[in-house]
Amino acid sequence: MLTPQDELLVHQLPTTFDHVLQSDLRWTERVVLYGFDTTGSVSVMTGMARYPNRNVMDAYAMITIDGKVAHVVRMSREIGGRYDGLGSWEVGPYKYEIIEPLRKVRATLDDNEHGIRLQLDFEGEFPAYEQEPAFFRTRGRVREDARRYYQNGRVSGWIEVEGKRIDIDPDTWWFGRDHSWGTRHGGGGGSLSEGDGLQPNEIPEGVLYYMGIFEFDDELVHFAQRETADGQRWHFEGTVIPPIDSGAQPIPIVSADHDLQFRDDFRIVKGGTFTVQGADGKSREFTITPVSDFWPGIAGYDNYRGYASGLWKGESWSDGFTADLTDTQDLRQASMLSETFCRIEHAGKVGYGLVEMVFLGRNARYGYEGF
């Protein structure tokens, strides 16, 4: 079936844009925006995802206040023959627009019955940059084959929760975004059931995955690593990125190390340092001080309150609720993937950033003995 995207001179396969090459139910394309007020106690995460092999497109917005309450709206619709324009996509009252490719995007949540509205205008201050390809097989089957790019920049606009409007000051908010596509594994649709009678997934003895995105006035530092229970690295990426249009070249990061402390209730960082080695021969140490946490699982990255991103909920569906983040028992349903906004100190400079983490099972370095 023809779609508006078939007007573009960008085809890479002898077929149309209404489907993807693979029939894998986990195939997903996703956009995410996330940020926080460095002078206050408000954070926001929002985005949408498309599951062509499930005939589902969904979106969400989550606003976290004081690290204690998350206000959430989740929306889903059938893709069917309803294809959006060349530069914008909609799910119910939610709209995501490309204003200027790889530089400016906008997310809008208009009037709805769930008490959350927003408009976020994002403009890149650093260039969009690619993730290292992630390709892994398990038992001969593709476990993960995904691509992604990230970007940090300024955000303007506003958010509204239960009638209270919060205007965003671009000078005090830290903001980033990413766009991923491919066969996913884990949260965000990658672990949805594909049917009965399947061999159970392999469960590793332990895994530590972390990602840091640390922004300073003169550079953006990105690194991510996956480790076994005994600290063996099995996937890594890292780059020091100069400001957009600066003319300077990115510097690859060749290794990363960590010395962290964790909360008592969850394996989430409460302090410590990351040290990275650049291809320029420089060692860069970053001391992190957490400001606030948020939980993508609540918004759909895990199955929470009867819903997960990618599930079929009919032609059109939405729900809205508040989650008590002090209720650790309830939060454990959606706590596998954690996100921590941080104050970052490095070489006399102060910046802000994000630490993303999945930390499960045995870990020799930090003394955890199991799940």
C-alpha cells in the first residue's frame, strides 16, 4: 500500500513504506524526549513508538514532580491505513513534528481527559550522533539488531499537570532526545510475548548496563557499556562531541570505568564517579550527584497496570493515572530500567546529565550475589 513517505526519494528496498523487511513482532521504531529543570524538581519524558508488525502506534507523556509522583498519559491506536504526513505523526491528542531535520523537533499533547498537556520545542545545541550498531544472536536467532541516534539541546515551551502550568526556561532545563529503530530486546516493546509454547529466554547470571550523557558548555560526553557479572565488557560505545556548527571533530572514547554507590531500595546510583579514556590520550573523570530519578517502565517500557508499549488495545485507546514513587513495592513492577538526572563535576566545570542503568543479578565488583 502506498503511503505519503513513498513520495520521497529515499527508498532502500523494492517495496513500499507501509511495512518493514522483517516480520519479527519486536521490530520497533521509537522517538523519545527527556529532560529536567536543574533548578527545580520537575522532569518530563515523552515520545511515541511504531510497531508495523503489530499494527500498533502508541505515545505517552510522563511528568515527575519532586521525585515522588509521576503523572502519566498513555495512548495507542491502530496503524491500519491511517498514515501521517511527511514530517509529523499523531496518536490521539499527541503529535510529534520534525521542524528541521536533525536539528529541531516539537512534541505536543493537546486537550485530553487525563489532566496532562504539554508543548516542547527542542533545538539541537550538539549534532545528532549515531549509536554503535547493536547486533546479537541467541540460539541462532537475532536477539537484537537496532540503530539509534542521540542529540542534546535547548527546550522551550510548557507543561501542564492538573491545571497547573509550568513554563520552561531554556536556560535552566537540560534536555535530550533519541530515535531508535530495529529489532529490540528488553524494555520498550522488545520483551512482549510472541505467543505460547516458546522456549524460555536465557537469563544471565548478572548484567550491568549503564549509559552516561554528560553535557557541558564546550562538549557533550556520551558513553555506554554492557558488562557480565564478572565485569567483562561485551558492548561499548563512547564519544566526546563538540557543539553543533563548531567545526571541531568528535573524539572517540575507547574505554570507561566506574566507582559507584547505590541506593538501599534499588540498584540505582546515589553517587560516585565514571572515568573515560579518550582516543586523544586524555583521561576524564566525572563525579555525579543525583538530582532526580524517573522510571520509563511506568510509561510503557514495562508491563505496568495492564499495559506495555506495543500491546494491541484496539482502534483507539488511552489511560491516565498518577504513580506514587515512594511505594517501592509497586515500583518494583517497573524498576528494571532506571534513569537518573545528575549534576556532573569534571575538571573544575559543572554540567548536568543522565545516567541510565539496568543492574540485575550477581555482580562481583559491587558484592551482589543474585537477583
